[in-house]
Amino acid sequence: MTRQLFDKQLREMQEEVLIMSSMVEKAIQRSVEALRTRNVAMSDAVIADDAAINKKRYEIEEKCIHTIALQQPMAADLRVLVAVLFIVTELERMADHAEGIGRINLMLGEEPLPAQMAEVWEMADQAADMLRRAITAFIERDADAARRICDEDDVVDTLYDSAYQAFIHMMIQSPSDVQRITYLIWTSHNLERIADRVTNICERVIFMVTGVLEEINVSRY
């Protein structure tokens, strides 16, 4: 395999990662919007679309493994391919969290949401923005940007703490709402895990660029 062909395959895989990350970001945003607006059809779509995200992951993995087998890359090139394999796995798991939020909306049925949901919506916005910038850092080989994004996981953790405490207080005040509030705790936890997975991606970006694998920001959960 010529160097030109190898570089072309690397670019194609990066483009596929961009496509997959866009699919996942859309799933996150739509799952939360479906919950916010109590849109059952949108939740159904998020759940159904998860299969396409899974398929995209396996397609990228197959191309990546095929390239490794044929090219037997060394050093920097191998780190890029390993990063791709890791990133698509994390993206697929983020999509699973989005699907989980979609299913929670269905489980809630016609139960209304409490008024105190601001932290949940902010968590969703923050996590989606972190994901978008993490993939940009991957494409641009920007380890410094990846480090800054890792630091932002603390923001999501703080929002999760606040949401969790508010939900526990609601349960104490209204024991009949325990099941409904439990579903919302699951939602906030899914969003917190999405941000953790973005951090994992950023750690791989740093490894890809520097050759040093570091645990940048350890989650509290």
C-alpha cells in the first residue's frame, strides 16, 4: 500500500468519525428535546436510529482493522488508528445513553416533568458541546484543546450533583412521585456519563498527539 493510499484511507476514516459523531450528537439533542417536549414519536425515532449508529461503528472498525492488517503502521500512524477504534466505541456508547433517555421518556408516559429541570437541560447542552469540540480536537490533532475539554467535565459533575440533590428533595416532599423522579435521576446520570465518555475521547486525542496515555480527569461517579 502506497503512502498516498494510506493517507487517503486515514482521511476517509476521519470523515466517517465525523459523520458518526454528528449522528450521536443529534441523538443526544433529540432524546433530551423529546423528554422536554414529551414527544413520544421523537423518542421512538431516537431508539430506532440507534441501530444505524451501531452499524456505522462496525463499518469504521472493520475499515480500521483492515488498514492495520495490510499496512502494519508504526508509531504515530498506529496511534491514530487505535484512537479511531477507541473513539467509535465511546461514540456508540454515548448513543446508548441517548437511547436510554428516549426510553425513559416513554416510561414516563403522561407523567408531567417537575419545574426544576434547568440543570438537566444545561447538562445536555454542555455534554453535546463538549462532544463537538472533542471531535474537532481529534481532527485537528489539538492536545491542548482536548485537555481544556477534560477540565469541563467538572462543570457537568457539579450540575449532576445539583440535579440529584433537587430530585432527592422532591422524593422526600412527595413520596408518591418516587418512581417518576427516579426516571429523571437516570436521565441526568446518562448525561453525566456522556460527558465522561467525551473525557475518554480527549484522553485518546492527547495520546494520539503526544504518545503519552494519561488519565486527565477522574469522574466522581
